[in-house]
Amino acid sequence: MKLACLTLSILAALQIPFTVSAEDKVNDESIEVIKVVGQVTKSQGLSVKDAKVDGPFGDGLALQDISRSLTPISSELIEQLNITTLQDVLAVSPNTYAASGFGAPSLPTIRGQLGELFQDGTRRQAGNNGFGVPLSFNSIEQIDVVKGAPTVLFGSSQRNGGFVNLHSKKASTYETKGKVSLSAGRWDQYRALVDYTAPIVKNQIGFRVSAEHIDNGSFYDFSSTKSDSLFLALNILPDDKSSWDINFELYQVEFTDNAGINRPTQALIDDGLYITGQGVQSNGSTVPAAGSIISPTGQVVIDRSNVLTDPDNLNDASTYLIHSIYKRELSDSLSVKNTSYFQHLEREGIAQNSFVEIIDAAHTAQNRTELAYQWNDKEQTILAFDVRYNDVLGYSQFTTEADLPIDLTGPISNRRIPLTVEQQARLVELRPGVFVSPGGQYDIDNDGVGDFNMSDTTDSTSWQTGLAIQHDSYWSEKLHINIGYRADFYDVHAQDPIAPQGQVAASDDINEVLHSFQISANYKINDDFTVYRVLSYNDATSNSMAGGNALNGDNVISEQNFATGNKLLELGLKYAPADNDWYADATIFNQRRSLRNRDGSNSGIDTNGFEAQVFYDSYPYWISAGYSYLHATYDNSTSAQDSAQVIDAFDNSRPDIVNGTSVGAPSYTVFAASNRTLQGMPPQSFSFNGNYSINAKWQVGFSGLYTKSYPLDFLATVNIRDQHTLSVNSSYSFSPNTKLRLDVNNITNQENWRPVFEGGYFGATLVFPELPINAKLTLTHTF
């Protein structure tokens, strides 16, 4: 009996699952013999099969029980795939191809549209149209990539292609452990991270601290990133029925606004050939300005590192966030969950090409309380009350930018746009030498026409109050129905924070009610296969920087900003067998949504697609693959670009180089309503990853991505060809606690391209050269 007890104790300590098959009696019936059957798990934590998903649909749900296409990415998978930006999720999650976001992506792209960014179930402040503050992964231990608009529990928002829910690191109340990670890469890229957790009171209170420092040079000219992140967490277990997780992050970053290479002709894409010659205004000035015309002086192979940046540009941000999640079982059938969030953000971006975006202060606070009532073993209802407050004071100016006239092969002065006296008169001086748009329009000379340029300048506050109900019903052992509804009440005020001298600041208020609805059916065909169907509709908002609300040219908050409807119809099949190590799913979908244009208008987009993913995780092997098909078109809607086509920037003085039209550029162009294909998005993509453990110490891995040719601009005059990227990695463990890993990215040194901006606005103006072959070495020690 002592031997049996000892065996059970060892199995429990090693966390090896076991079952007691029977009680066998020998001749001496006073002695009881217990047979123990052991099963050693081979999972390396790199699959998605056993992942639990918290937040969007409830808590603790298995992947196969959720009626939506999604990919949970564990901390082990984040490390294996070398995920350092939101764009890296493309390596594992289908239909997440993204533009470069001016080299600093702050939002995910899902199914051809910007998605929302949540952390611990609350929507974070993020960039406007994808350009904002780079994301630190210091505080993150899991990433859930969900397709389609946010659920009724999360509420209405701005971006509806899909969303990413980041799960913060948690403190341990029962064990002490730590990690130190140091990495160095090509172009003087360095990163250091220290992560430590320990109980304060064993099994009751634990703390965690994680600090990260990044000092990255860059392949691109005049580019770098320097950041510091400090993350603190507490896990409090007051009793056996409640838990409280609290975390805080302070993040400061200096980074570069990287606009890529301008003048994206087909010759540039195919052969790296760049047309030289500085644009000239009608008055003879070579300062870049709208309507400038370029007389080509030649054609040269441009260095891919020679991008549209400036050594004197300023771009930095500082933010801190607080998250709190409290859970308590009130009774056997009733539980409560309270989620709170607060974020403060400051950002300053001043570029020499006259672009300005300054967020003096943005504050966001949110509190959501969920009551879950378990009627019986087949019925559950969740009621949610949600309040979100957003306060933004910010200034912007993007009306005098002109990228196409700039000759990147010339001096830095070619790129700079000193404002003329006439241009300054249409702006307001925020501080000496810094001019921004006012937050309203004014007709000073009483000629019936506004006298100022307008951007996103605003001093706005908004209250969003949401009421939601979600009911889950198991009609049988095979059929599960989910239905939900939410109403969001918006109370918004916006005013001009920097009205021109002598003018009464414009202001406006608006009150709107937005609705969202979802219904899904999940049918378990057998123990391995589940089929689901979901229908979702939600109203969404269009916001300016940091989620603020700006006045339009009539000095009102446009009702159109609260009238962007989004519909999703999705049918999927999931394969999650209990007796082997595979997981796979496949989805077909139709998604109708609105795309926010740079001028604040909205274009309808109709998207049909198919996506599939497969995972296998069993030591010594791990593999994953994903396939995407996306057919996105304008839904009888208008579209806008910075210029109609790249050849509009040139005259026809050198037909041997380019047949220019002499229209001049930039020349803001609105295209008539159509059903043309959405530019800047590959119709097909395929990704694959793998890892093989040669022995207990040495592992090798690989990853690859293929994208099908697609148009860069609306008129499809320039196409990005079929592209692929291959990367390899290898790690060696010197001891159970110390590991060295080498990553070699783009090992075949492909000269790939990517759009600069979401929605195709700069499709005829800019294109982003992806990185050449590069390597990174990472040393990790756990203790």
C-alpha cells in the first residue's frame, strides 16, 4: 500500500495523467492492489487544440466549441514563431496579411480590413488607420486572433475585419520562477528581457514583474526603435470562490515613421528601377506640393534602404495601462466577473514633410460587469453592463504632405516641406514653428467658403454605455445554440481646442444608439468533427486619433460616423480528435463592412473568402499550415487615393522612361462607385511552419509564406507579383535552463514588397520594401 501511495505521489508531482482501472484482490483479501496506468503527454504547447479561450464568448471555452474562426497563440508558439509585431501573426493565422503601417503597425489586419486590439477583454487605444504606437509584447502571454466583428460582450467599435485579444501575463501564487532573455540581430538590433514571478503568501497572493528594453537600429535609412516597458502584476486569491488579477504597464517608445519608397512603377516592383527628377510647382518651386510635375531625368536602381524618412523627424510616445479582472462564484449557479481598464497616452509626431500628430493627452477608462447564471447543465445566460469613457486632446496636420514629387536619390532637402505664408494662414500655430489644423472650419472673410485646412484636431469626450445579453443553450448533446444582443448608447461632445484668433471655438454634441446581434449554431457530428454557422450584425463608429471624435467641415459631428453597418455570415468545420495530436478547421464566409477613408467618409466592402488551418504537435515534431482565399470588392461604393495613378506625377518628356500624363501629384482622386477589386490585398496566401527535435537538446525549425499577385493601386496599373519568404531557426539547450536560438529570416534574400497604408489610399504613391536576409541570436535562461 505504501508503494502504491508513493507511485501516485510521484505521478501527481510529475503531473502525468493517470487512471485507476480497477481494484484487484489477491489471495490475502486484506491487501488491496491498485493498477495505475500512466500516459506521457507529447504536446510541446505549440498546437491550438487544447487551448482555452477567455473573454469574447465567455470563459474557459475549448476551440471546437466556439462558433467562430479563431487562432489562439500560446506563449510557446509566440516564441517558436518569433512573433514580435502584430503583423507576424500571419505566419500562423490565415487571412491576416497586412500593410506595413508606415513601419510601425499598431493594429492587426484581418480579412482585408483593420481589426480591433483588445487586452484582457477591453479595447486598447491604438493608431488611427493603423499608424500609431508600436505594441510591446512584454506584458503578453497569449494572443487570440478572432475573425469577424467583436462579439456582443465586447460591444461596438470602429474596426470590424476581426480582432486580437491579448492576454496579460499572470502572477503565480504557488511557484517561484524567472527568465532572462538577451537577443542581438543584424543592423545593431538588441533586446533584453527579465521576467520573474513568486508567491507573496503561498496559494493566496503572488506577484510578477517583467521588464523589457529594446534598442534597434535598422536596415532602413534614418530609422530606429528604442523602447522600455515595465510590467507589474498581482494575483490575489481571497478564498476558494474568488480571484483578482491586477496588472500595470508603463511603456515609452521612440520610433520612425517609415513611408517606404515613393513612385511605385511596375519597373520599381520588378527591377528596382526608380525614376529620378524633383517635382516642380507651377511657380517653379521644387518644394514638394500638390500638383507638382516631374520631368524625368533618368532611371536608376535604388537602394532598398533608401526610404522616405528624415533624420530630423520626431516620433515618440508614452503610455501606461491598468487592467483588473475580479471573478467570484456567488452561488452554485451564479457568478460575477468585473473587468476594468484605464489607459493614459501621450504622443508627439512632427515630420519635416509638414505632417504633425500630437496627442497632448488621451484617457480611456472602461468597466464591464458580467453576471453568468447557470439555469441547469444545458442553459446559461450572461448579462453585461459596460461603461467606457474616452477623452482626447490632440492636434494634427496632414493636408500639405506631398510624397510623389520627392526625388529620394537627391539631397535630404528634397523631402522637406517648409510651409509658405499662404499655407500657414490656413493653419494655426500651436507652438513656435509648429502649425496644425484647427478643429473646426471658419469663414473669416465672409465669402461663403471656409478659410482653413482641416485634419483630425479635436478636444472630445465620449461616453459609451452598453447593455448586453448572451444566452447559450444545449438543445441536445450535439447541438449548441448561442444568441446575443447588445445596445450601445453614445453621448459625444467635440470642440475645437485651438480656434483661430478672434473666432468662437466650434463645438457639437451628438447622441446615438448602436446595435449588435449574433446567433450561432454549433453541431457536433461526432467526437471528432463539429460544424458551425454564425450570423452577426453590428453598427460601428468611425473615429479619429486615439479614438476621439472630430468635427467635419460643417462644424458638426457627422452622423455617418455612427452608421457603418457590418454583417458576417460564416460556415465552418472543426476537427479536434481526442485520440491523436491533430487539429484542423476550415471556414467559408461573407463579410460586408465599411472602410473608413482618409477624408472621414466610408466605402462599403463586400468580402467573400475561405480559410483553413491545420496543426500537429507531438514530440519530436510540430507542424502548422494555413491557407487563405479572399475576394474583396467595393460594394457599389466610391474609393479615394492620394493620386489616381503613379504616372500622373510625370510629364511625357521622356517616353523612353515613362508615359506621363502631366496631371501633377499628389492629386486627390475620388473614383466613381464601382464593384472593383479592393487594392493592396493578395487574393491567396499560404503559410507553413515546422519544428523537429533532433534530440532533447537540439531543435531545428522553418517557416514560409507565399502570397499571390495583387494590384497595388485602385486602377491596377501596378501589381505586386507572386512572392515568397522562407526562414529557418535552430536552438540548442546547454542545460535544462539555458538555451541559445538562431533565427535567419528571408534566407533566400527575396526582394519583396508590401503596401504602406491600409485601405489602398497610398497605392499609387508609396510601396514598402521588406527586409533582406537577416539573422538574430537569442540567449534564454530560466531559473
